[in-house]
Amino acid sequence: MLETYRLYVTPEIGEPRTMTTTAPATTIETLIAEYSAAWEARDADLIASYHADDGIFHLHSNAAPVEGREAIRETFASLLAVFPDLAFAEQELISGAWGWVVRWTMSGTLAEPYPAGTKVAAPGSRFEIDALDMITVADGKLTAKHTYLDWQAALDQLGLS
Amino acid sequence: MSTATENGTATRTAAEWVQGFAEGWRAPTDADSFCDHFEPLLSDEMRLIQPQLPETVGRHAFREEFARPLFSLLHEIRGTVESWASRAEGDDEIVFIQLTIHAKLAGGRPVALHTIDKITLRGGVAVERLASLDPLELLGGIALSPRSWPTFLRARLAR
């Protein structure tokens, strides 16, 4: 039951402000459903179509933010090429007109050899880890997707640590 | 604004709790002052859950098994709350806080950690903190900073 939701941004601590509301919650719920369906379809073009032209995707795992819809599409296409059965099982979700926060169980199976350092994981190797997305929305598009996951756990499961 | 309960005790709202969280992470000087600041915000039995580390329970464990190893490994810790969101869940308030931490390892190598903490508030204090982060951000910095290895190994062996 989503009873209340708020998202504050604090560019300077002590001066919180409410994020701009851009769409009614029903629109957000539709957007969440459609965006999740795009990921279930594993269609990078369709997924990217929900991101803003100048949106960002930031995997907080020693990776720089990916900026722009086309770069985001390429990133997701590459990810889906490596893990074609990539799947997300929702654990919990908070949503509002500002966007949503969702905790996932993320899993996937390697389709090709995956090198890391001096080791290489073989195709068929599988991982399942916890992940979390914090997503902001404006004008019906994703303006930022921040992803947090325990990639160390994935490397452990893939035999790469 | 605090919320009054039926017995007249004032409890913190989520916004107040997040403000206290932000103040605690802004520029902590050492483990003890950090814990002294946070203890009023935590339940006696708070569970602390984070990747690659054993779960801890209680304020004492927060001080001895989280804060002391953290401050022995990292210096000049500066944490910034980027954003937060919350919702009510029964008698609890669930709060997600996006936090960025900048610090230095022994030897001066800078590291940046990005986390989202899921905090469960009950009666205005945290009963659980579940951290979502990639330990590789820190481990990668440690690997490149040999002077931090002894401290890191001591912290790991102390668990």
C-alpha cells in the first residue's frame, strides 16, 4: 500500500526542497508498468524509448554516468547481449509523481565468455543478486536512473573473485 | 515537525530523521562522535544489513563493528544526502536515502561510495538499515592503496 511518498533533493544540506511534480500518480503507475514490460521483453530500443533524450543512467559501481538516450540504449543492448535472460523480480516499490524506487532480485545467465582480471567466466554461469533502482521522471520520461547492486556478489557467483 | 503519539511522547518524522542522518554524515570527525550523534536516532536493537559483511544488531555493534572499522579505514569522511523518499507501512515509516560518501584511504587515495539506505523507522527511531551498494567501489580503492591494507585486514579479521 503506497500511502505517502516524498522525494527531496538537498543540493545544500539544510535546504531541502521538494522535487517538481510533473505527472499524476496514475501516469507514473502506467509508466512503471510499461517500462517494466519493456525490460521483461528485453528490448533495448523499447526500454530506451522511455528515457529522456538527455537522460542519464548511472550504475554506481565504479562506472561513469551514461548520458543520453542513444548511449543508454547501447549500454542496455550490450548488457542484454551478455545476459540474454536477464530478469528482475520485484521486492518492493515506492512511487510518486517524482518517479520511483524499486528493490529487485536481479538474475542472469552468461551467453558468452566474460573476462574479469585474469579469470574468465564460462557461458552458462549464472548470478542472482539484490539490486535497487532510484528513478526520476519529468514529462513522462525517465530523466535519471540510478542503479545500485552488489556486483561483488555477482562476481563471486560467476567464479570471478 | 514531530508527531505526538497517544502517550504524549513526541517522535521524529521521517523528514526530521533524514535531517539528523544528513547532519551525522556531513563531516564526522571520528567514530565516537559519529556514534554519539546517531545513537538517539537508533533503536537499541537496530539491525544493520550490508553487502559482504555480517549482519549486526544493536547500538554497541553499530559502534564497535561498523563505525570503528569504518573510521579506521577511511579519513576525512564527507557524506551528502542526494535525495530521499518515504512511505508509511503500518506503524512503520520506510525511508530510502541516497547517500554519496567521499573519503580518503590511508596514503591519501580518495574514494567515493554511493549507497541507498533503506531505513525502517518505528516510533521515530531506526529499527533496521539495509544498505544497497557495490563493495567494489571501496575494494577497488583499497586494492590500489597498499597503505590501507593492514587496516582493512584488521577490520576484516576482527569480525
